[in-house]
Amino acid sequence: MPTDSATTAHAADAYLLRRRPPSEKLLDTGFRQLSLVMASTVAVVLISIFLVVFTGAREAIGEFGLAFLTTSGWDPVNQQYGAFVAIYGTLVTSILSLTIAVPLGVGTAILITEDVLPKTIRDAVGLMVELLAAIPSVVLGLWAIFVMEPAIRPALNLLHAWLGWSPFFNTTAQGPGMAPAILILVVMVLPIITAISRDALNQVPVELRQGAYGVGTTRWGAIFSVILPAAVSAITGGVMLSLGRAMGETMAVTMIIGNSINFNISLLAPGNTIASMLANQFGEADGIQVSALMYAAVILMILTFTVNVLAQWIVRRLSLRY
Amino acid sequence: MATTSIRSSKNNQPNALFDRRPLNFDPTLKRNRINRVLTSIAGVFGALAVLPLFLVLLYVLFQGGRLLSPTLFTQLPPPPGLDGGGIGNAVIGTILVTLIASVIAIPIGVGGGIYLNEYSTRGWFSQFISFGNDILAGVPSIITGVFVYGIVVSTRLFFNQSFSAVAGGLALAVLMLPTVIKTTDEGLKLVPQELRWGSYGIGASKFVTVMRVTLPAAFTPIATGVVLAIARAAGETAPLIFTALFSPFWPEGIFNPIATMSVLIFNFSIMPYEAQNELAWAASFVLVIMILAANLIARWISSLSRN
């Protein structure tokens, strides 16, 4: 008995509440504060991006006002600037490229997620689409200049021969232009749409699928009336995200769009986008031209900001309950 | 079609509760024909999606691969109009600028991710940070170039130097930051709560728990994300055009303009000289190989945990 109580006393000694030394506490709170500061960097950077671009643009906003959005002159000699050509080009190239890329991307995602093909082939297709996303945009631009554009020029001219009566095709394709830029944008946003649609389709509960097949529908009946509706909010969110990406995409578009400052409604003619205007002129600009470019950058930021916020809102709010 | 078959089966076996006809697949049915058409359309879409990768890789490997030689990495680009030369300065420049960006973005990003998942109470502040992180990820890369130009280049912030490798590195760091934060946050979310409780239970402080238990447990997803972010940054051009600029010479320290492969491809592809265009293809080859290798490494890292 006495030995027993002795060991208990020893044990109590060993397990006495030990207070942490101050240095350890300091390290603990210090690390907490440090990580807080690091997380805040995001907010600081984001807000200062808006501030820097907006203060840079203030002079041009005062000078040109809202007319900047609707006039199309870009004249560094007379210091008259209007961004209509670039805004039009940004919207047209991004929206048209998405109209092509969305069916392709969602179709590819369906092909990857449904058991149409053996799993090894589907995984290989998925891997290749992911690798396509990894290719730098400047390399795609180089390829577009020297390989894609010369290759598709006859096809574009055929389009001109058939549809030349419509204003969208009333010029001949002679090199860089909006149409090749749209096609290279398709290549760039396709992997994003495919990846997001694939994740969305994979997250559809397997019971929904089984239920659809259980009542005797075909594969595409199940896809169109059960699986796609269940995944539609995530896919739409992904489409909006890639719209933002397409609007801000710079290098490949700059290299192939022709950077024209004149307005031309034809898709086969050279055009411009806000991002490519910035890439081309920002380095050499001075005076009010810098401010006008910053103004264009503000417009681009507002466009992409709206699209991105909308994308997040869609994913959070419009998800179907099943 | 279906109604007639039921009626006929009822005529044959009036007492059977269920139709005993064997399961059969009639390929001439309208729904099955539509099914086949749609499946082949999806197949064509998939092929179209993969086609550009093959075409781009094919051209980059052929056009760039045939220029591969030791001098490519040891010589400077030639002046316009002359032949030969290499892209040695641009290779070093890309590595240097990406390194600067990684040194800035990875600690801050991992720290921010740790805050979001380990310390924050998921209140309004951390929600604001997560939201801001998603928005920052969506900011066009050219805008980050304009931003760094505005605060570093035009103000001559560093030693009265305008364009510099550090400015380029900062611009790339802004691009990398959201990816690193996101992958750290997501990676830490996967760590089982029991591991943290176990660590607190044996008396470890929060700092020790994060450093010795939680972070190592989430190493694989974080490392995968970080490698992918580095690969993406190495190929970025837009933020570098007017921050790091370009230089036809060997790097002269990190506070001077520096050549990078991506800007070299951009500058040389629009030049009317054969030699420059060929160097652009060669640089594409080197860049694509580096980035694809990084992607495969990332896949290998992420497969480590699965086995």
C-alpha cells in the first residue's frame, strides 16, 4: 500500500500542469499574427491594384468622360483617345470564342465522365486537355502566327465568298484578324471549361444517374434531363470564369488579332482588344496616353470583376437542390 | 412501339404479372439512333479538343527541337539581321524571375492559407479574404503588369531603377499568390481533425501543431499546387512586358531589365527576321519542355499520397 501511494504521488508530480514559457506563447501569438498579415496581403494587393489603376486613369476619365467608351479614334498625335474598338473587340472575341468552346468543352467533359469509352482512353483525353491548359499563351500565339493562321486563311476566304453579303464577313482574310484570335481563344478556354464541367458532372450523385437508368432512359436521355440539369449551376459558373479569362487573355490574342485602331465590323479584318492594346502600347506611352490606357484597364477590370462576381454568385445561389 | 409490345405480350400470356420477354436492344429505335448520333458528336468534340495540343506540340517539337544545340544555351541572341546565336540569357532570366516570384509568393501564400484554415473563425474577415482571393485569381495578368508598373517601375522604387527583374518577379508573385493560398487552404482542409486534436492532447502548442503535424500531413496537395503555380508563372508573358522588359545582354543583377524566354518569344515572333523567328521556336521548345516536365512532376507528387 505505501509503495502504491508513493507512485501515485510521483505520477502526480510528473503530470503537474506545466505552464508554457513566455517565449513559446510569444511564438504562438506571433505566428498567428504573421499568418493574419500574410492573409491580409490578398486584400491589400487587390485594393491597391484598383487604386493604382484608377488613380492612373483619373486624368483621362476627366478629359474624355464616358464618351471614351463610344468613340473610336486612337490618335497619340492629337491626343484624342476612344476605346470603342478595343471594347468591341474584347466583347466580340470573348463571347464568340465561348459560343464555340462551351459545346466543345461540355461535350468533351461528358465524353470523359460517361462510360462511353474505356477508362484508359478517357483518362488519357483528360490528361491531354489538362496539358493543353499548361501550354503558355505566348507559345500558342507563336503557333497561331506561323501555323494556324496561314492554314485556316483559305477556309476564312471561303467563308467570305459565301457570306460576303453580311457585314460580318465583308472583307477578305489577309492575315491577322479577329477570326484567328477567336479560334486561339477557343483553344485557351477549352481546357478550363472542360475541367470545370468534368468536376461538376463527377459531383452529380450516382443515385440520380441510377434512377434515370432505372426508369429506362437512354444514356443521352439521362444526360440531358437528369445529369446536365443537376450540374448546370457549376458549369455556368465555370463558363463565366472562362469568359473572364477570355476577356483578359493577352498574349496569344495580341500576336494574332492585328492590333488595328480602326473600327471594322467584319470578323475577318484586324481588330483590337483592351488587353492587347495595353500590351502593345503601355511600354512606350507617356503623358495622357498612359492615362488613357489606364482608363481602358479600368474598363477591363470592371468587366472581369463583374463576370467573376457573377460566376461566384451563380455557383452559390443557383445550385439545384436534389 | 412500347404499348404495342405490352399488348401483344398480354395476348400471349394473360395471367403473367410481368412480361417474360427477353431483354432486347433494338438499334433501329429512334431513341437508340439519336443516342448513337449524340455519342459520336461527343466523340468528335473530344477529338477536336485534343487536336490543338497535338498540333502545337508537334510544331514546337519539330521547329524548336531541330535547333537544339549546346550553343543555344551558351550564346546571346544575335543582333537583327545576323544568324546563329542562342537564348542563354533568356533561360537564366526566366529561372531568375520565376525564382524571385516563388520566394515572394510561396511563403505569403502558404501563410495566408494557414491563417484561413487553421486560425480564422470563418467570420466576415476570412470570407472577405477568400472572396478577394477568388477575385484576385480572376484579375487579368496584363493588369498585374500595369499595377506593378504603376507602383514599382514608374516610381523607380528600387535604387532609382525603372524596369527590373524584381519588378517582373513581383508581377508574377501577384499572379501566383491566389493559387498558392487556395491550394494551401484546400490541402489543409483534407487533414483529419483527429490529427490536430491528438497533437493538442499531448500538449503541443498551436504553432507546433501547424508546423509539425498539419502542414506535413498536407504536404502533397500543397506541393502539387505550388509546382503548378510555378509552371504557370514561368510561361507568363503579359505581366513581364513592361516590368522586366527585355535585354539582349546577360543578366546584370536583379535590379536591371532582364530577358525572359516568354518575352523573347513575343518580341522575336513579330520580327521579320528568319533567325529571330527560329530562336522564338527554340525558346518555345525549351519553355514547353520545362512546363510539361513541371506538370508531370506535379502529377507524380500528387500520386505519391494515393499509393
